[in-house]
Amino acid sequence: MNAAVAEVLSEATEGILRCSEAFALVPRPPGFMPGLGYLRNYWKQIRDYFLVVKQNRTYRICVINAASRYRSPMEMASMGI
């Protein structure tokens, strides 16, 4: 591992964290007019979701995106290019 690899890894990690923070803020509304029973159940799901997200704010899609985006820069940095 050289300084260039460490720099690319740092950028990728920062990108994952920014993506995860933004992804956590995306509202997930229902696609229909919900009734009271649905809203009550949905509220419980949202509460449980935020309890989990509070502990682990990294989303898999953000990691996959960073891996695809930083693969070439990481390989080039490891070769010293």
C-alpha cells in the first residue's frame, strides 16, 4: 500500500459515507392512499428502520457504487500510475 492507494481509499470511504447519509434521508412513501392500519404498521417499520440505521448507516448500494467508481483509480494507484 502506497500513499496514492491510501488517498483513493480515503476518497472512496468518504463517498460511501456521503451516499449513506443522503440515502438515509430519502423518504419512502406508499404508492397508494393508505388507511389507518397501514399507517400504524408503517410507523412501526420506520421506527425500527431508524433504530437500525442509527447503529449502521452504511448502505450496500453505496458500497457497490464506490467499488465500481474507484476500481480503476485504485488499480492505477497500486501500480504507481
